[in-house]
Amino acid sequence: MTTYIRQAALAVAVLSLAACTGEGQTASPAVTVTVTAPASPSAEPSPSPSVSTAAPVASPTATESPLPSPGNQITEPTDEYDQRDVIGPKQPKIRGTKFQFDPGHDFTKGISPSTDGVLRGRFRTMQDADTAEYVPVRWQGGKFVGPQEGDVTAYAARLAPDVVYLSATGCTGNDQTINDDALGTERCTRARLAQHARGGGPTAMITVRNGQIVKVVEIYS
């Protein structure tokens, strides 16, 4: 804009000089000079083109897969199991009110021997001439009871060829052969144990070693 003003001032000055030089002569027609200043830029800057920022698309929420159930006693042991009373070399309480815990046993792989150690349990049947099926027991209401229906806690193991079977009722089943803890004291044959187990007994301290039943001490009840 300043440049246009200077040009206009120069034009006015030239015209004034021409007028002074021609005094006494016939005046030339007046020349009108119109100076048009360019329009001033607007004080307000042109709005910048709006930039549309797209909202970020939310990624689908990943659904965490449930962790696989641990291969042990049961996924969530009930209050009927004593997680501190783990099957081991020590004999458990004879009249324990909770089942012993077997944390290393995977019941999803079918029926198999209990962890090596002493289990307070009861024989249910013989699967064949050598393999006995048994379950843990606990004392309730004046008697030993096994797991409730639907509980998959059950075991099966071979009777060792030289298994020690100490009966609480004698080898004929007509005597009372026990010690002060009501545990059997009379040694009977492997065949007698298999016969007893086939009929759903006895309740006993069952010792397993290397996957075989090596000792059975009947509990008198």
C-alpha cells in the first residue's frame, strides 16, 4: 500500500510543476488522477481449512481364554478335603473328618493309583484278579463315608505280589484282631484281601509304593 501512495504523490507533484510552467498560457484541462489503493488484507486471517480428525477406532476387546484347569485333586476342592492333610509317608488320623488331599493326581486321565504314601480309604471292587479300586474315606456321623456322588476321586492299583494285609477281623472274618488304635493285627493272604476287596471292603490304611498297593491295615469300625 505504501508504494501506491508514493506513486500518487509523485503524480500530484508532476501535475503541480506543469501548472506552474504554463502560467499565462491557456490552462490545460485539469487532469484528474485517481489513485486506488488496494484493499487492505482483512484483519482476520482466512479461516484455515478445518481438519477433520477421525476418532480412533476402538480395537476389539480381546477376550481372555480361561486358564486350563490344573491337573490335580479337583479344580476347586470342597470343604470336605483337607488341603493340609496331603497323602504321604505319615499315617493320617484314623478318624479324620476330612478327605486327604492328593494335589499331584490328575483325575482327567482315568482311574489310576493314588500318590505314593498312606491313604485312609476303602476298597470298592476288584477290576480284575490283580487290580483293586478304592476311594478315600472320612469319619462322619459315627461311620466312615466316601466321596459324594459326582466326585471323581477314585483310584485303582495293583495288589503287590507280597502285599501285607493285616485284618481287624481275622482271616476268617469271625474274630476281632486289633490293637489299641482299632487297627488290624492279623496277617492274611493276598487272596483273602482280594476276596474282601471284591465285596466292597475293607476300610483301611492303604499304602501305595511305585503304583502298587504294598500294605493294607484294616480299620475296625
